Amino acid sequence: MTISQPAELPRTFAVLWGARDALGLSQLFVEDGELLSLTGGAAQGRAAIAELMAGEFAGAFQRARLVTGRTRLRPIGSAVTVLLQRFVLSGLVDEAGQDAGRIGAVFCATLERLGPEDWQIVTAQFVVES
């Protein structure tokens, strides 16, 4: 899966997250892409990213919802863009399966243009906002 413009990433990411589509999320990345997840898990490559996200969707994020906040795009030339996206996550569950409230998070991704309307994530970090 690719996106035609970097500005499409936050909505696409949130829709796939809401569907618990770990494979779909992994397809937003280049084949050897890297992800640092909210739980501190790190993965390199689409298969590893899909596995990491599937595990997180089965755990703390099984009922989590993303609400998009402020987006900042910073083009670096014509083929690379850095995206900074704020999200609010609600519906988190703790180890006992109880509601763990909501948190602010920041998703920072470096995207590369692979074709005229073909952008993918090279590396991304999804971290809790302090």
C-alpha cells in the first residue's frame, strides 16, 4: 500500500489502526522500513512490523482508538518528507484488561517518494507525548 501524498498518511494510518490491520500498516513502509512502537517494540522490515503491530493489537491496543491532532510536514527536497503527527489514544487496556485511560502520542515518520504518486515510510517512531 502506498499513499499519493504525505498529507494522506495520518488519516490512512488512523483508519488502518481502527481496523486493527497490522498487515495494512506494514504495507505503508518500504520493504526494509523500521518502526519504533508506542510500547518500545522495534521492528525492521514489513513482516516484522506486521508481527509487532499484530501483537500490540492483541494486547494494550485491542480497543484503542486514534484521534488525529496537529500535523506538521517538513519537505526535504522533492523526494523526502518528515511528518510529525499528534494523536490522542483512548480505549487503552492494562495487563488486567481494565481501561487504562488515554494518552497523547506523537508519530514521526520519514517518507520517501518512490514514484510520482507513490510515498512510503522509511522509518517511524510512535512515542508517548510528555
